[in-house]
Amino acid sequence: MKFLNLLNTLVFLLVTVVVMSIFYEGITLQWYDFVPILIFTADIAFILATILNLIFNRKVKIVFWFNIFSIVLIGIAIIMKIVAISYPLGGLVFWNFYILFFYGIQVFAIVSRESDIRVDPKR
């Protein structure tokens, strides 16, 4: 389980760097060679983390169903790539924001478990 927590944190950090890189490209209006490498690395880590979470982490049902949804999205993306269907220009940004949101929640849960942070709903 510690390996999955580490992998989930790694995916979150990688996608954070990817989103920052995409926005930096937009700000400078230049293409950088390292950004596709970051995107590929983050996507592979996301696919690996999703598959491993589906196999080993079935306790939390909402996370399990998000992982099922992620597998469906990955399947659609692979089919679109094979059939050569182009995706909208903002698709990559939305894809990375989905991963950032999903793994951000998981990393927050990991950190709150490890450090005994309690969120008081009555505040």
C-alpha cells in the first residue's frame, strides 16, 4: 500500500509539472522539447497507477469507480489514437486537470491519514 501511495503522489507531482509546463508554453508562445516527454511520462505513470489501484485498492468504493472511469477514458484515448481521430485543442489540458484533480484528492487523503489531519465539518 505504501508503494501505491508513493505512486499516487508521483502521478500528482508529475501532472502538476505538466500543467505548469503547458501553461508556460502558452505564456511564452513557444514549444519546448521537454514538454512532450513530461506528458508521456505522466500519462504512463497515470496508466500504471490506475491499473495498480484497480487491482490492489478496492476498499474505497468512490476511488474504485473513479479508477473504472479512468480506464474507460484511457480506452477511448487509445481508440482515438489508433483510428486517428483528432481531439479538441484543449483536450490535453482538460485531461491533465482531471488527473490533477483525481490524484490531488488521493494525495490529500494520504497526507491527512499520515499526519492525522482532521477536517472538522462543523467549522
